[in-house]
Amino acid sequence: MSMSIESTLVETRVFPPPADFAKQANVSGAAGYQALLAEADRDPDAFWGRLARENLSWAKPFTQVLDESRAPFYRWFGDGELNISANCLDVNLTNGNADKVAIIFEADGGAVTRVTYRQLYERVCQFANGLKSLGYTTGERSIIYLPMSIEAVVAMQACARLGITHSVVFGGFSAKSLHERITDVGATLVITADEQMRGGKSIPLKPAVDEAFGMGGCEAVRHCVVYQRTGGKVVWDDKRDIWMHDLVKQQSTVCEPVAVNAEHPLFILYTSGSTGKPKGVQHSSAGYLLWAKLTMQWVFDAKASDVFWCTADVGWVTGHTYIAYGPLAAGMTQIVFEGVPTYPDAGRFWKMIQDHHVTIFYTAPTAIRSLIKASDANEAHHPKSYNLSSLRLLGSVGEPINPEAWMWYHNNVGGGRCPIVDTWWQTETGGHMITPLPGATPLKPGSCTTRLPGITAAIVDETGHDVEAGHGGFLVIKRPWPSMIRTIWGDPDRFEKSYFPSELKGYYLAGDGAQCDADGCFWIMGRIDDVLNVSGHRLGTMEVESALVSHEMVAEAAVVGRPDATTGEAVVAFVVLKRSRPEGDEAIAIGKQLRDWVAKEIGPIAKPKEIRFGDNLPKTRSGKIMRRLLRVVAKGEAVTQDVSTLENPAILDQLSKPV
Ligand code: WT7
């Protein structure tokens, strides 16, 4: 671990919770927050036990809250049994929500479809019965490669209903990435669509699945269920492929939920780490859902009358916790959106908030920044050209939100009246960890503010000792929490080594550098490992490097992040070719070829923004690439650091010039 984190804080504005919001909030005022915090700190087992009994419906009650005997492989509510889908759907049939709209789906082209809780329940049951008819049972793994749709939620919930562990793969990932996940997770079932629609264009999905199957090693997959989204042409394998509409036809609308152990893996979601291979983050059933539901109530202040909209894709953890599970467990009406924020124009989000009377809106800083630009360019797409008076709460997730974007969001989208919850969390944490509570926490633009009750977040040095307020250090969580990662699928060693390094006293190491101010507010400074954050998505530099060197022309590659006004960070790649260093038009052409190659290998999100060619890379005499210097060079700054340990200092000049 190495780190150099300095404070760049100049932000001093503080926004106390509006009095009328605080008055009606689920957690109200500093006293409300302090009471929960104190209850959790006093007796964590009693706290979590109480919440799990009050908020989840159990098929078999648990008797033990936390089992630490095999730490860090913690078990929560480990002798209890429940079904996650029953906790999201069946509970809403008997509490008055049966005819309430669960999902308002808006397609890319604008068509709107609504399903009530009863209809969603019936569709999930039919799909689950269909899967049963194909012989699928508890304990198997499925890959879900679907566009944003009601069907995606149905597929996830149907798997949960049967105890099939799902692994959703974002539709923007390539056939190669898909193949890696199908084989790593040992999938026996793949659920996909013919195509997806984005910004008026159709993008094939089923062909990518076929391509992945063609790569070999997927023989365990018995069926590929295909949702017909566009009617686009697909190649069909009669033995393996089956249309979703054919599968559910004639199926009963009742399907008994399968009670599983609290620790049964609900899902595995792949995310980038500091090595080349993405890791399969394994989540539990009970602990995960408990936190999904609680954070809906505490952080999003969920009320029966709300219309909730999380703009994430179900391919990311945000779309799992705050689309597929949390809002349903909380009995809310939510929006599911297929399209992109800029189609048909950059007013799309604001128009949808207006049309559907959205009350809670949760999006990413990168989207906000790009919409600031677009609305500066054209007034018609500015939030002020829409009626956004239904909004009462805003949220941000994925990366630190810069104070300028925060202020714009607050003033122009929230009309100056809506609190903003800047929620810090990770794929591994399952749900929010450090975030304001909108009716309780004074907001500081750029800070994710304070830890949630039960979440023992702290800043420590490399020996695990607390650092003083105002100083940078490693962000850790000292005590386990119910929705935490359980293991890395198939690699428990990597789980222990990555998240519980021996120097840190058994604390969970988040991988972020941060500092805490005198008010207990956290300021996230960025990753401490070789992981980039591009548009709120995690990307391993090694992953991109491996993709580059797998191209026949490439001898060596080093990838670094560069601050970017819209995407937060941008990928810059330094490449040494096997042949001589290209220049001019040839360099541009080869650069394009390599960028497209990375998009094909991993997915468009990994595409380097810039590629520079060198005769070599800056290396120490022992052969280690000096990424620190490459980061400086990528920013276009002069190297002022000591370069005397470099084998080849002259190379920096060559790499300083963009193609
Ligand atoms: C990493 C986790 C959490 C769902 C989306 C991303 C960064 C996330 C914030 C925030 C500052 C943030 C961290 C974290 N991050 N939210 N509010 N403020 N940084 O999940 O892909 O697992 O990425 O995103 O660096 O470690 P993920």
C-alpha cells in the first residue's frame, strides 16, 4: 500500500436540513441520528437483531445475529431462513400495496409501461415457474445480460425466488467480458435479449452471447432465455435457446418462494480490482436485503407517496440495491429507464421527472456535469425549462461530487429546497455507508458527510491506527456490517488479502484514501490502488493494460488516469509497439485501432481517451514502470520529481507529446 493524499479542501459552505423536511423525515434531526448511532455503538448485535426482526419477513427466525468465528468470513443471521423475492413482492400483496404501481418503465423511445405490485408478483412467479419447468433449482448460477427493462427486474427476482444466484453483466460489456463471467461463475443459465435500444439505436445482445458461447468452456449452460425487445434478427439454437414469452406462456401466476439460508448467495457481481481479472463480489441474502431496505428508509426517506428514480443500470451494484431490491422491499413506486440522458435531447431527465412527478432522484456526478454543459449550450434543455416542483430529495453516487456540480444540482434541479444525499459506498459494501440523512445531517458540498448508524467508518494509517481529523489516510470499516461482501467467488484468499490486510487489525479496507474533518464529515480523495473511476465506473488499469498487450502489435503498455472535467477520470495509455514508434497520421490510425480493440475486449467504457506511443516506458533500474511520472505527463504537466532513479529519463520527453 502506498499513498500520498493531501487536502485540497477549501469548501466551507454548510446547508442544514430544511425544517419542513426534518419534521416529516424518517430519521429526524440530529437527535434522531444520534439515537440510532448510540444504539448501534452500544450493542451492535442487539441493534442489528432488532432491525432484522422488524424489517424482514423470515421463514425461519434466526437465533444468532453475528458469527465471527471464521472472521473475516462473517455470517449474519446465519441460522435464519427467508426468501428475498417474498420480501420484495409477497409482502406487498397483503399490506395494501397490491394495486400500487411498482414500476413505471420508460423505454428509450419514450413508451411508458406500468406494472402494479400484483402484476410484478405474477410475472416473477410465471418466469420462476418457467425456469423450474426447465429444471433449474436452488444453488445454480445464472448470468443476466439484459437491457434496462421490467424483464430485467423480473429475471433477477425470479432467480431470487428459486434461490438461483444471479450475476448480472452490464449490457455495455463485450462478448469477451461476458465469457469471462459465464465461465468464472459456472453459469448453467443465461438470460438475455435480442437487442437493446440506446439513444435511438439498436445494439445487439444475443449475438454477443452466441460469440461468448463460441469461445468454449460454457458447456454447463443448458439454456439461454431470450427476451424479445426489438424483434431484431437472431441466430437460433433450438436445443439451447428459448424465448422468454414462450417460456412464461401457460405458467401459473403462483410460485412458492424457496426459503434459503440467510447467507445463501443472492448474487455475484463482478468489479475491477488492482489485478487484471475482475473479481466476483459475493453477496448474501438476508444481510444484503436488510440494508437495502433500511437505507431506502433512512437515506432516501422512503414514503408511501414517493416516486423514486435511480438512473443507474441494473448491471451495476447501484441498480441491484436501489432498483431491483431496495425500492421493492420498501414498497415504493419507482422509475426504470432504458435510455440515455441525452436522447432525444439533454432535457430527457428533467422531462421524465416532470412527466412522472418524481420525488426522489438519484444519479451520478458525471451525468450532472455533462447535463450542465448541455444546458449551458441550449436553454431549452436546462432544468429551469421544466417543472421539477415534485422533487423533494436528490442523491449522488459513484465518485466525489465537485462543489460546483453540487451547487448547480442543488439550485437548478432541487430548486434550492431539496437536500442532496452524497452517498459513499461500493460494490462490496452492498449499500450506502457514509452519507447524509436528509432530515438530520448538515450538508457540505463535496463531502459525503457522516457514517450511517452501525457503520464504523474511520481513517487510519498504514498500521491501522486512527489518524487525527484533517489528515489523510485509509478509509476502513472497523466492524462487520450485514450487507458486506462475503467473499470473492472462487477466491477466498484474494478476498482476505484485498480487504483484510494483516497490518490493519482486521478492519475492512475500502481502497479509498480519505480524510475526516472535525465534524466527523468524510472527504473522499480517490483510490489508493490501481483502480480508476471513469464516469462513476470502476476500471482496473491492469485490465486495460492486459487488453492492450493482447493486441498483436503491442509490446508493452501502461495505463494511468487523468482528471477529466466530465468523466471524473479519463484513461490514458502509453504504448510501446513491437515495431518502430509510429508518428503523425500513422500514430493516429494505430491509436484508433487500439482504442477500438480495447472497446471490443472489455467494453466501450474502458476505451482509452488518449494513446501515446514511446520507444520505451519510464522504468526504474529494476524494471518497474514509474506510473507516478506517467500520471504527471498525462496531465500535460512538467515533471518536477526526482528522475535520477530512472533507467531512461529521456523517454519522458517523448511521452509528453500527444499524438
Ligand atoms: C468506488 C466504488 C457505489 C456504487 C457505485 C460505484 C467511489 C462511490 C462515492 C461518493 C466519493 C465515491 C469510491 C468507491 N465512490 N461513491 N459518493 N463519493 N467516491 O461502485 O464501482 O464499486 O465503486 O466509487 O472510490 O471506492 P463501485
